[in-house]
Amino acid sequence: MSPPIPASREVPAAPGPLLLDTLGRPLRDLRISVTDRCNFRCVYCMPKEVFGKDYAFLERNALLRFEEITRLARVFQRLGIEKIRLTGGEPLVRRNLEQLIAMLGELPGLDLTLTTNGSILAKKAQALKAAGLKRVTVSLDALDNATFMRMNDVDFPVERVIEGIDAAAAAGLGPIKVNMVVKRGVNEHGIVPMAKFFRERGHILRFIEYMDVGATNGWRLDDVVTAREIVAMIGAEMPLAPADANYTGEVAERWRYTDGSGEIGVIASVTQAFCRDCTRARISTEGKLYTCLFASAGHDLRTLLREGASDDELEQTVRAIWTRRSDRYSEIRTSQTVQVKKIEMSYIGG
Ligand code: SAM
Ligand code: SF4
Ligand code: SF4
């Protein structure tokens, strides 16, 4: 049986009252998916067999417009959000994304970042920086083309992602983080080479345990290379020591090289769930609010926006949703929950 859940409550905190869910978790960061489309077909996210040429992506009018996203961001800021990450799908395939970044950049005190597959970053890095983007996280799963192409499944070469990372660094979009999803039997041989490569470049590499997101990637627990294994593999060649979290709720566990040459992160979403500190909400491409990455349903904010709801009404709606939140999927994952149909990551935003 689950432990008793404390009643929801609001405690005063500057500048406004802190909004807490039923497990006492504040709402602090927001991920916004700006498109459900992507130019990659990563096997763990948008497998080709499902996201083929007949796949029905959202129509243009279904997508939240930039004004709508900005308005929601402002409302969420009133509720305590300090950080927004734009994601997708591949956010850089959304036309004129720089415009959205400039609009969000006007919100005072907002920490604005973006996660990208890096494929068009070389072309866009300067414009993104000029629009007001602070940092980027780039996903890259291998350094050898055979493995990387097997994972992105569109024959996209590693070199162009590296060019994107270099361009982002040159544009001042750092510190840059690089995300590597590790799938057993596919790319774990790349763990140590990736660690060496990004240690030399001075970027923070973060290893993500392969997750059972969505309903299409055919996830099996056996395919997960655990964070413990990853740390052991790297530590055997380049000694590591645990480092303190930068802030409460940081999902990556930090490890630093003992010779002072940098750090890595491991995101053990499967083997060491961190739901108790999860302060994250997500807005899908079509404007639904999800309070967990593994949710099967969201709350429609787009209709409210388009039917003329005021900022106060939107705020009250989100407040009501968050105060009822009790999600802790990863802590209670079982072979049964894995079977439940969940929303796809490309739509909800990773
Ligand atoms: N297209 C962008 C990218 O790949 O960086 C942003 C969206 S993607 C859904 C966000 C992050 O989720 C990426 O770092 C990706 O590797 C990660 N991801 C996708 N599917 C995953 C899975 N099944 N398990 C773990 N991480 C996953
Ligand atoms: Fe596209 Fe990112 Fe998903 Fe890969 S992980 S298919 S790049 S959205
Ligand atoms: Fe947060 Fe849901 Fe992930 Fe738990 S499973 S950390 S509640 S998103």
C-alpha cells in the first residue's frame, strides 16, 4: 500500500504563495513542446514503424501559437515557474522559433533553455543566442556513425551534431549539456568514448536510462543500462567521486572526475526514481497540461485560451490541477504499469 499522502497546502514564500501538490512538491519548472514533428526517428522515441509517412501529425491550427505559449508562460511564472525548457519533437523544426524565444525572453527573470537533437543547430545557434536563449542541451547517443545512425534511423551523421555543439559553444549558449540515452546492446560501448570526448571539450555529458515513455518503443527492463553500471564503467578508467546537487529537484546525479577535469551526470529515472522531488509540469504541442511524463491524459488549456479565459482564470485552473497532483509513476513502476498506454514523448516533450 502507498504511504499516506499529506493534504495539499499553500505556504507563503516570496514573491507569492508557493503552490504545492498533494505530496508537497512545488511547481518550479515547465517544459513546453513546440512541435510533435522531428527530422529523426530515434528508435527509443519515434520508431519509424509507427511514425512513418502516413503518421498523422498535428495540423498547424492545433499547435499553440507563440502568443498563446507566451501567455501561458506568464501565467505559470505567477505560479512559481522559474525555468522553461522548449522541447518537442525537434523544437528547431518549428518555423521562426527565434520569434518565440524573443517573446519569452521579455519575461523578467525567466531561465530559458532548449533541448535539441543538434541537427540544425550549426545554422541556428547565433540567431537563437541573439533572440535571448541562454543555454542548450544537445542529444547525442554515439560518436561512431554506425551506432548513431542506427539510433536516429535517418542516417544522420555524428559530425553535423558536433558542428552544432561547437556552434552553440561559440555563440555563448553554454554551459552546454549533452544527453545520451543508453540502450543495452545498442550503444553502451560508446559510454566511455563519449565521456572522454566531452570531458576534453569541457561539456557536461549526462547519461539517461532508457525509459518506457509512450507506447511505441517496445521498452523492456532488460534494455536499460543502469546509472550504477554507467558510473562504474567510466570510473574504472577515469576515477569519479559523487558531487552535490546544484539545487533540490535536480534530476541528474552529478559525478566529478577526481582529477578536476569536469563532471558527468546520470539520470536514473528507472532504477532510482526521483518523483519525490519532481517539480516539473509539461505543456504538450496542442496545449494540454501534463503533470507527469508518464501520464495518459492531459488538461486542455488551449480551449480555455481560445475561448477567452482571463489570466486569473487560467491561473486558477492550473492551481487546481497542481494542488490535486499525486503522480509518482517511476516510484511505482511495475510490469503492469509499463503496459498502460501513455502519451508519446515527442508530443509531450522530453
Ligand atoms: N528532439 C530533441 C532531442 O532529441 O533532444 C528534444 C526532444 S527529445 C524527446 C528530449 C530528450 O528525451 C532527448 O534527450 C532524448 O534523448 C530523450 N528521450 C527520448 N526518448 C527517450 C526514452 N525512451 N528514454 C530516455 N530518454 C528519452
Ligand atoms: Fe526526435 Fe528527439 Fe525523439 Fe529523437 S529523441 S526522435 S530527436 S524528438
Ligand atoms: Fe516526475 Fe512523473 Fe517522472 Fe515521477 S515519473 S519524476 S512524477 S515525471
